[in-house]
Amino acid sequence: MATAPPLSSPATAAGISLWRINLVGLVTIVRKEVHRIARIWVQTIVPPAITMTLYFIIFGSLIGQRIGEMGGVPYTTFIAPGLIMMSVITNSFGNVVSSFFSGKLQLHLEEMLVSPLSFTTIITGYVIGGVVRGLAVAALVTVVASFFTDLSVARPLVTLSVIVLTAMVFSLAGLMNAIFAKNFDDISIIPTFFLTPLTYLGGVFFSISLLSPFWQNVSLANPILYMVNAFRYGMLGSSDIPIGTAYAIILTALVALYVAVLVLLRRGTGIRS
Amino acid sequence: MYALELKQLRKTYPSGVEALRGIDLSVRQGDFFALLGPNGAGKTTAIGIVTSLVNKSAGDVSVFGYDLDRQREAAKACIGVVPQEVNINMFEKCWNILINQAGYYGVPRAEAKRRAEKYLKALHLWDRRDKLSRTLSGGMKRRLMIARALIHEPRLLILDEPTAGVDIEIRRSMWDLMTRINEDGMTIILTTHYLHEAESFCRNIAIIDEGRIIENDTMVNVVRKLKREVFVLTLEESLHRAPDLPGYQVQLRNEHEIEVEVEQEQGLNALFQVISDRSLHVASMRTKSNRLEELFMRLVDDKAESVN
């Protein structure tokens, strides 16, 4: 049995600046989240890569050859930005909702809740984790896509900013879902009944110009449409909607979700009795 | 300045259950303080409020002078807590659990590693550092939770049932550690169902029942309130019936053991004199139950009777 070393007198923890506590805390949460993604890579990275490969094979190579062109580019090229964005959306959301909810379920979220970390730091840490996973999967899907079509980036800044902002939006949405979730069913309802249908109808596989005017207007109520089109604009240089409107919608969603999550956590919703 | 001050602390759950009915409590800096009470008395709710895991309904909480409402982060930075329920990440290694917890309190990584080694060794978990926490036994998990609570070297350590499931040898070394860190200046608040532990280590005590403090004094004064004790005496002689000891109630436990009730004012010298007069020889002696346990039961029972 090891001999206990001498113990120093207790540090005056409150003497440490709260700014430093939050900075070190943020790095810790991000490191923990990235470590988690890497530890369970078979669950976090591999499945989306397989799914997207199937999409490219079925919709790109098999069906796409019969469709020909869409939006002035080959169909496989047209769907590539949408599929990349779809993987970012589902993985950013899924990463945060599962990580935060499992912390709630196993109670180890309390480690953070009893600490002096601000809720802003906790939110930022989880969001960065979600963005990291979203971008990691996006990179992998891009590699897969490059086997099926020639990809280029027309506007790098737009491409990068839209993908990061979208990952942030859906990380926050995942966090909100996890805050309200009481069981595993609760964390699958949003992806199954809202996220997936909205993504499929968000212009991933088609241009809304193919729809009747009525359905075009209905589609404009789907925020994912703006994200997919803004990203497509960044990569291909063409879009169904004005890029300025897309940024406005994405930024509004980002701010609204951030404020909502912050208020919920401060009130203790879903985390305090 | 007090390490912890609770003023008129109230908690009513949405179900209508009043867990705390306006408790006032002050714990001095450097104290080793026992917060005792039966199950459902309100201890864990009070600890939950202090550690920000439960929303209070009314009242004030301050930790080393930091108001929990207005200076929440500074107050929380002073506290380390070992909760009653196991709340460690089952899929994480012991080492990472400690390093992460240190990070949440702003401890730089190099220092966190040094402290993790120190506390894992102190709690006899060093050889388990690279194991997933779910592979640990119940007692080991509890020790890991203690190491986690100590990793930022808090000024106030709250231990909610820290020794449940911990074997005797390790429990003893844990208490050695707690005594040392208390001597170094850390304030400790302990809740436990092992009342002999509370009596052995704590200097001050509060007993809470049905959301109210029913006793709050030094341990010495509280134990002094016990008017009567029952001793078990092992005799060298073999007996077939209880001996007649005038002034004492005596029961035969077995042929070598008797139970004797002693009032506080009677004293033990008089008892031994009476035993000697009967030509009996005492080989050993012990109290039938822990004194604090006896008093605790009496206080809680008295209160239940007064309610009925």
C-alpha cells in the first residue's frame, strides 16, 4: 500500500481569478469533449462516413447519372455540399445532446455544476466540442465526396464561416434538447421527427426552383434551407437564396439559441431540483 | 468569519414536501462539523443548496463571506463536495476524472497532475489510476470521489456519507487523512450514519430532523446531555442469573456478560465498588451502544412522541 505524502495547507481557491478559472475550465471541457470523440470514434466518426458513402453511391453515381445536371453542375457535385452540411448538422447536434445528457443521467455533470465555472464557459465548451465533431466528420465526408466528383471551393471564407456557424447553431440546439431530456427517447425525438425531415427538405438533394411557387414559399420557412444553400454558394458559387439573408437567419438562430440555453441553465431547468 | 452560514434556509419541492423549514446554522473556519439526522431529514437538501445543485425557496447562504446568490462563483470555488450518490463518469479513467475536475477549478495542468498523484496515493488508488472508474469497487469509487473533492484543495470540504461501503482498514486511513487536512486548516462538514465516526472526529454538531435543527452545540456538550448509559461488563466469574447490584438495573446477557444501566450522577467508581462488594471481577467493559447514537435516537424519538 502506498504511503500518503505530506499534505500542504489548503489553497485559497477563491483567491484565484475567476477569469483564469474559466479559461482553464474551458480548455478542460474542450479537451474532455475531444477526448470523448476520439475514444468512441467507431460511434462518432465512422457511421456518418459510411452513410454518406452510401448516399454518394446511390444518389450520386446510380440515380445522379440519370438526372444529369442540376443548378448548372453535375448532380453528384450539386448534392456534395448538402451532404457535407447534413453530416455537420446531425453530428454537431448528436455530439452535444449525447454528451450533456449522459452527464445528466450518470450525474457526473454535477462535477461541472458544483464548480465555479460560469454557464457561458460550460456552453462554450460543449459547443466547441460539437463544432469539432461536426468539422471532423465534414472533412471525412469531403474526402469521400472527392472519390465521386471534382470538388472545388469558390468562396473559402463563406464556406468556412457557414459551416462553423451552422455547427454552432446545431450544437446549441443539441444542448437545449439535452437540458429538457429526461430519458433516451427524449434525445431521439428531435433528430427523428424534426432534424432529419427538415434536412431532407432543406435542399440537400434538389433545388427549390423545381418546386411549385407554393412549396417554394413553404420551403423558405425551413432554416436548414438557408444553411445548405449558403454552404453550396461557398463551394459552387450558386444558391437558391440570397447569401445575406442566409447569414442573417443563421446568426439570428445562433443568438436566440445561445440566449435561450443560458437562461435555462441559469434557472436550473433540467439540471437542478 | 464563518466557513458556512445558513440563515432561515427553506426548501419546498414542487410536490409540496417541505424539506427545510427555515434552518439557521453557522460553521466556524477550521471546524470539523457533524450534520446528522435520520433519512429524509433535510441534510442532503441543505448540502445540495450549498453546492448549487438544488434551488432554495428562501433564505441566505454564505461561504467564507461570499454570498451564494451574489458571488456564486467565488463561493463555489471554496467548496469541495463528496455527494452521497456516486456521480463519477463511468467511462472515464480515474486519472482523467481528477485532472478534469482540477481544470474546472482553474488548477493548471502541471499542478493538477502533481495533486492527482498526491491524492490518489493518499487514498490508496494510485495503482488504479489508469482504470476506468466503472471497474472500481463501491469503496474505491467513494475514495475516488474524495480525491476528486480534494483536487482543488478547497477551504470547505463537505462529506455526505463518505465511508459507506469502505472497508475498515481503508476507512481508518481515510479518517487519518481527513484529520490531517482539518489540522492543516480545511473546514470539514460531515454527514454520516456511523455516529461513532462523528463522535470521534467532529468538534461541533447539529442534528436536523424534518427540516428543522433540533440540536446544535459542541460535541462535548451534546454527549453530556445523555443522562444514562448502558455498559456491558465481561466478568471473570460464570453466572447463571443477573447479580443483585443495589441502585442499578442489571440484565444477564450470557454466563460471562451483564448489562448495567448507569445514571450520569451515579458515576462508575460507585458501580465498581458495588461489584467488588459482590466479589465479582470485571475482565473488560464497553458501552452497549455509541453515546451519540443513544442521544440521537432519544432526540428523534422525543420529537416524534411530541408530534404524536
